Amino acid sequence: MSKSLSLTMIQKLMITATAGIILSACANTMEGVGKDLQTMGTSMGGNTQPNNNQSQTKGKDVVVTPVK
């Protein structure tokens, strides 16, 4: 009885791990698809402004102080 219980627990862990890997892969794929769609929209003229990070520092001196 102890063997079947531990085997069932291992099976449950394997199913959970497999589901986690699949969900992670789907999340990464959807992130990639979102970036591709954003790039396509920008290239089609949907967004004429540059990226927010670039526009915030446009024309300004940026000083980077290293941290020890």
C-alpha cells in the first residue's frame, strides 16, 4: 500500500511539473507574440512616437553613477 501511495504522489508531482512547464512555455510564447504584434503595429504607422524610455531622456544629459 505504501508503494502505490508514493507512486501516486510522484505521479501527481509529475503532472503538476508538466503543467507548470506548459504554462511557462505558453506565457513566454504569448509575450513574444505581443512584442511581434507591437512591432508590426509600429511598422505599419500605428505609433509614430519613439519608445517612452527614449523620449524621457531626449535632449537631456544623463549621468550614471556607479554603485560600489
